[in-house]
Amino acid sequence: MAVDATQAYDDQNIFARILRGEIPARKVYEDDWALAFHDINPQAPTHVLVIPKGAYVSWDDFSEHASEAEIAGFVRAVGHVARDAGLVAPGYRLLANTGTDSHQEVPHLHVHVFAGRPLGPMLVR
């Protein structure tokens, strides 16, 4: 089920529950602004999700409502995850789905970090 990026934040979504410690996750990074963990259904050899700790539905919601500190902290966390995993030199892909047409499934902003093999073209033509 895809998410409407304009909907109100649902504090029972799976990522909110992971942030509260109600559901376990294989964490790879955590700081004051973000949490990163392995995707339970990886689409590449390395597939990590990075989520902000604030209650944001989508990139649009985050960019409009988050504080400067939250935005900087989240973006830096994504970079930290990539560097710590040794992904910078071989390369990696970031993906953030927003809304129905992109097939966003969880109504909490998240960035996918894909790596570990050549990933091919961005979209099927």
C-alpha cells in the first residue's frame, strides 16, 4: 500500500515502533538525529535504511517542518553510514520515496542506502 505524502503522521508505523524499541532492528548507526538499520528485505548486498528520529511522513514534510539542526543531523547521518560501511569509493545509491506514485510504503521519512554490486540504471525505461 503506497503512502499519501500529505497525510498526518501515524505514530504506529513500523519505523516509529522501531524508534521506540517496540520492534527490534539490526542497527548500524544511531545519534541524536537519526537511526540506521539493515532492511529486512534487502534489494542489494548492502541495504540500509536511515530514518530521522522526528515524526516526518516524507522528504517534503521533513524539508518543510524540520529544524535546521534536524536537517543537518539527518543528512550527516546518511553520509556517516556510507563512510562507515566503506561505500564511498565503490559507490552507492540513495533513494527516498515520497508519496503514492513513488510507492512509499512506510509513512515515516526514510532513505535507502543501496550498495555492494553494480546497481544498473536508475529506472526501468
